Amino acid sequence: MMATLVQVDDISKAYSGLVVLDHVSFEVLAGEWIAIMGPSGSGKTTLINILGGLDRPTRGRAVVDGVDVGKLGERELTRYRAERVGFVFQHFHLVPYLSAVENVMLAQYFHSVADEAEAVESLARVGLKDRIHHLPSQLSGGEQQRVALARALINHPKLILADEPTGNLDEANEHIVLELLQELHRAGHTILLVTHSPEIGRMADRRIELAHGRLTQIVANVT
């Protein structure tokens, strides 16, 4: 039996009276790939941000690897984000004046450790060993997203949170990034991925579907 890694318990989130998430509950087992789907404005990104410690719920609990994220102070949140989750966003959020390997090493600084050899290994894992000294402006969109993926993996997180990671990529680079995510899933990583794409949604073990901030259904994909 796989253990529960993520427990979302009756989470709601409101901004100035506008309800973005409304009593959402579900669990994610360690090693699962979950696609979070729904129309724009359904609360997908807000949910990911709460699980990643970038936002706090108005009510309810988000527990990741035994940690109640909403109860953490700012210093504890910084450590939580550095140690337990890896973020991959639609916009790559690379520092433009740092090389690929330096951008990956940036995630290590939260541990007061910078291991260039490990960062190079992480880039090699995503097929970029020959691009380690390139600046983001010298990389294609797909290569920049792979740098972001290498950065997300460098601290060996329990949970990968991906928010439309292929949204800015052409078809060829989308295929490369999705293959990498599938490889990570086969290796046992737990992935929560926000997507609008039914094709990408079907790659996951289960789809969690939201509408108007409410969970409408959880669908197990049949392989």
C-alpha cells in the first residue's frame, strides 16, 4: 500500500469576498501523477500555490508529507519550499544573468550548500549537459523549461508541482518535457500538474476536475 503524501481537507480560499476555492477535499498517494483540470478561474493555480506554501487557505488544511503547510511561519515555509516541493511554472522564472547551472544551483542556496557537480548532473538528467554555461537568452523555450525542471529536482523533493509547464512550448518541446515528466513518474516521483489539455490529463493516474472553485469529479485514467 502506498502512503498518503498529500491530504487536502475542506480547503476554501477567498480574496476580498471572492471565493476561489470552495470546500475542496482529496488525497494523493506517494508516487501518483495527478492532473488538476478545469476552466480558467476554477481555482487550479490557487490550489497548487496553497500546496506549495505560496498562499494560505482561508479555511481547511493542506498536509504534505505530514506537514500542515498553513500553520508554518515564514522561515519554516522557506525551508518547506526548499526541501519538500519542486516548482515548475508555465513561465520559467530563470534569472537572466545566470547560466543554466547557476540557475539550478540557486535552489541549493536555501540549504547553504552549492554543489556544482550535482547541478550539472541534474541538467544532464534533462538532456542539457552541453548547455550548462548558456544564459537563458541563449536557450530555446523548451531548454529553459528543462532548466526549470532540473532546478525543481535538485533538492530531491517529495512533491513536484507543475503549473501548465508546457503552456509556452511548441509541440516538439512539449513532447520532450512531457517525456521527462513521464520518466520522473516511472521513477516514483509524485506529480501534481495543472493543465487545460485533455491529452496531458489522460497521461496522469487520476484527474481532479474543478469548476467555480469546487471539486466536480475525480476520474481514474484506465491504462
